[in-house]
Amino acid sequence: MNLDSIDLKAVDPEEMYRRVSELPKQILDAWDLVKGLELPASYREVENVVVLGMGGSAIGGDIARTLVESRCPVPVQVSRDYDPPAYVGDSTLVIASSYSGNTEETLSALDQALAAGAKGVAVGTGGKIEARAKEAGIPFVKFDYRSSPRAAMGYSFMCVAGILRAAGFMDLEEAEVREAAAVMEDWQSELAPDVPSESNQAKQLAQRMHGRLPVIYGAGILSEVARRWKTQINENSKAWAFYEIMPELNHNAVLGFANPGDADDRLLVVMLRSQSDHPRVGVRYDVTAKLLEDRGVPVAPVWARGHSPLARTLSAIHFGDYVSLYLAYLYDADPTPVDAISYLKDQLAKA
């Protein structure tokens, strides 16, 4: 498929490309929603924070955690399960995020956390989680954005970040938010569907990725961005993808490069890099790229843009979303439907 002459209405009838383009606006709108958020004073006295969520609702918690953990005085964990961690109790702030409000794992974990005495906040568009929050008398941060949960990442991230900020655990200023949105909008002018492949880095990377198994490497603030790339390729492109985190991958994954040898020409390693990387991580990336290229495995570095960690994180996410979109078109896959997930939910409902 020629990405410069595609019929968007045919390959993307539910307009995922518009949802991707709206990420900068999501960030700004969500910031307006939470910047004045106030929480009970006792929420500032907790000893740990747990974000409950699944899929597109959980990734916002992951991104917030990576941005805050180097400065946060308490540990922040993201839990993807029916049960919360055993330590959750009256010294825990629990943030339950569910786009639909009906995610069964999140509702189960929230009920148990509240029963254990945790201080709770819920996030979503409505549904059962809003009713649970009202019944329990806990704050509910409600947003209105119609999309697939993964396409509302701007809200799922910024709502969690706003809650952490209101609890005193995250420094986040309006100038940073606006810089991040501006950086994304500026890069988007180079990545949009009407920008030809010869000058569109996202189209170029999708073309390199087509027919290959992508493995995404991330480090530091981009470690969970690598997860986001992986899941976007899974859901939007309907394709296999994996991710690894640096420097941990240098202690195990590098030894797996040898076998099976016939896989080398079917792989593509994407290295997400930023000026926020630890200097030693930069050296590790360079050496790891040499190891891969010596085996004939192609490596694609992607440098995040922006001055602040927030801008670098969100710009790398935005670029990856565009790559997953163009890869979907190359595979002739409609990026919006998630038939396999719908089937799983139907079968679980019957069980």
C-alpha cells in the first residue's frame, strides 16, 4: 500500500487518525479538568500510592509513575489485576482508572481496597465505577471523550497526574503542560497523513516495520512509553510486538540475540531515546545497537523532542501512535475494532 495515496475513509472508517491527532488537545483539556482539583487533607498523609487499571486506562498510571518516581517521597505502583497488593490499607491512596467505568478487574480491586480502608479516587467516563465512587463517598474525576480507551490516553494520564499533584506527590506546572502540547503539535505537522513519506518519519518507520517483528527498547522516563508502543502496535496494527527496558535488557536479553539465527532478518529493534537518559544508558544503547547490527538486525533510533521530561515522554508516545496507525494501513487492518478482546469479554460474561 502506498501510504501517500490511501483512502482514509476506506482504511480507517472510525477515524482513529483523528483520535491520534487529538492527543495534544486531550492533554490541555484534561489539565483544565484537574488543575484545580482538591482532595481531603488526609490524602496527603498516605505512605504509598496504587493505581488500579487495565489496558488503555492503566498506561496513564504507568506514564505518571515514571515521571514522578525519582522525586516522589512515597512509592507508586500500577496494579493490573482483580486483587490489589496485600499491603493496601488505610495508609494507601488508591486511584482506580477505568475509561468505560465497567472494567471488571478494576472494580474488583477497588472494592477490596476500599474495604481495606484505602483512601480512594476514581477516574472514568461514568459507568459502574462512578456509582461505586458515589456510594463510597470518594472523589470521582469524570471526563467526556468518546473513543477507544487507548485513544483517550491523554485523559487517563493527566487525570492520574492531576490526582498525584493534588495529593502533593507530583510537581506539575501549566507551562510544562503547554510546552508538551506545543511540541506534539509541532511534530504532528511532520507526521500527519497528508505529509508525504519522503519527509514523514512515522510513515518511514512503519514501512521499515512492515513484515517484521518489532521489539521496542525504552529507558527511564521512556520505559513505559516502550510498553505504549507495544500495545498500540498490538491494538491498532493488529500485529505482534514486544518491549524491553534498558539497562535491564543488557543483563539478559542481549544473550538471546544468538538464537534462532533465522529470526534476524524478521526483526526490527526500535530504540526510544531522549536527552533525559542517564549518560551510561546512552553508552549502553550505542553498544547494544552495534551488537544487533553485527547480527544483521536493523535498529531504528527514535529521539523524543522537547525540553521537559513531560514533553519528551508525550512526544515519544505521539510519534509511536502515528507509527502504529500507518502500520495498520500497511497491513490493511482497521485500527479501531478489537474483535479478539470483544470475544474474550463475551466468553467471560458467559462463564
